[in-house]
Amino acid sequence: MEHRSRISARSAQNNIKMQLKALVERIDLDGRRATGVTWSDPPGRHSARARREVILCGGSFNSPQLLQLSSIGPASLLRSNGVSPQHDLPGVGENLQDHFCVGAEYRSTVKSTVNDLYNNKLKGGQLLLYLLFRTGPFADNVNYSNTFIKSGPDIDRPDMMVTFMAWCTDEHLKPLPFSGFTILAEHMRPNSRGHVRLTGPKPCDAPEIQFNFLADEVDQRAAIAGLRFGRRIAATDPMARCVGTELTPGEDLQSDQELLEYCRGSGLSLLHPVGSCKMGAGPDAVVDPRLRVRGIDGLRVVDASIMPRIVTGNTNAATIMIGEKAAAMINEDAR
């Protein structure tokens, strides 16, 4: 029995490894109807046929890429990458949005930040405490507070989220060897739009992902305003008593142009990509209000890529609700 259990465990591990290497190659079409999917893994290529419909949940990068690989998307883009267009849908891969963030980092006069924990000789035991009992300093969420602000007097509602983070890092995101914290400015309602586009006809060809952060002047002004607001927080008691030195952008950078260049060089994605399979009724829409791909029967997209515009906050809850609502609509249509 023990021998058989070891074999079963080994087989399960092999199955998991095999599944991790599986790669969906395309959505199979019969004219203008989705009929199934084709994927490959180490043993070879396989197909599965859908009795009712195919649900695509690849996220804001993989969903548009897979549609394009399946001959659904901007016809000129598909042809230029060796894919024969079957359904010209210009909006596939366009309208990509994300929250842009940029941080002001400070050396702290107060210890007990993540930097101190990371550089503590006892961190191994603290990590073990978390792994065994889910307690201790590693169980802490280092994003201690968020505030929503308006980036300018002409803004009718908050468009920036400013976050206090109890750590600061180097360019490789490794905690620095001293106490520090970061005040992160995140633009929640960007005007800039990017894209996800094929670079070749194979599913393993990485797509071109371009956010075009700060392409719009409104986004530029918002990022600068967010940095300046973070500085105001750092200069206000009792926080001011915790500030040793402003590490970045650095006190030498004061003008709007200097801060904009800092944003361009140091800004990051907040990892909230949405919008590349836009829901709507216009010519740039990819799915209709019931998340069905326009012009294709039996195919829906159910993930954050369907958001026409990014939400003013983290995208997790909104994406969960997209799934919940889609499940209800799928059941309704099946009946």
C-alpha cells in the first residue's frame, strides 16, 4: 500500500508538471462559431469540443493574444504576423489600461519597518513562525494606509490613491539595509491607452505589451501632484519626526519637469491591467454587454480585459464580480 501511494504521489506530481506546460494554441472556429479549443503539452497536441460555448478567461494580456491567434482581431495586424483573418474586430488588444504608480522613498528615524525585518538575523525564525502559525511580523500587511485625493482643483472626484508602505527598496526591489518607508502615488483614472498585439503566429511568441503610461498630459499632471502630496505628508507632524532623508526623488528635484522625468524613469505598473477586450456597443468594442464576442457565436470573454474603463481602486473585487455576473448570464442563456 505504501509503495502504491508513492507511485500515486509521483504520478500526481508528473500530472501537475504536465499541466503547467500545457499551452492553449487557439480557439477553434467553424465559420463564425467557436466550436472548441486546441492546446499542446509534452505528449502532443489535443482538441476539446464545446457543446455550448467557449469561455475565455486569459486576462488582459492572454485573452486578446489568444483571440488574435485564433484569427479574431485587427485584420492588418493579423496579416502582418502570419495569421489569416477570419473576423476583423479592430478593438481586440486595444484600450489597455493600468494604474501608474510612483513612489517617494524616505530613510526612517524609527525602526520596525520591513527593511529592519528583512535585515534581521532572526528573520528565519520569524518566517517559520508565519509558515507554521500565520502569525508574527511576516503576517503583517506592509501597506498600512491609503487615502484618495483629487490631483487638481478642476477634478470632480478623487483620481489618486496615496499609499503608505513600511519599506523602501533598491532598483531591484530588494529592501535597503536600513529603516525606510515609501509614500506611493497611484493614478486611478488614467487617460493614456496602450495595447496588446501579436508579434508572431505562434502562441509562444510573446505579445507586444505597451501601456503608454504618461502619454496624456492629464496623467503627467496627476503623477506630479501625487508626488507633491506625498511630500506634504512626509513634511507634516507626526510623520515629519520619522523622516531622516528623502531618498527619492531627492530634495534636488523640485520643478514639474524634474519630477516628470523622475516619474518616467522610476514609475511602475500597479499590476491592474484591464480593458484590452472592451465591453460595449461601439466599433471598438470586443464583447457585448453579455460578454459575448461580437460577430462570433458561442464565445465569451470573462476577465478584467472586458472593463471599458479601469475602476478607481484595486481591480480584484471588480474582477470577481465580473465572474459572478458572467456565471449568472451563462446560466440564464443556457436555459
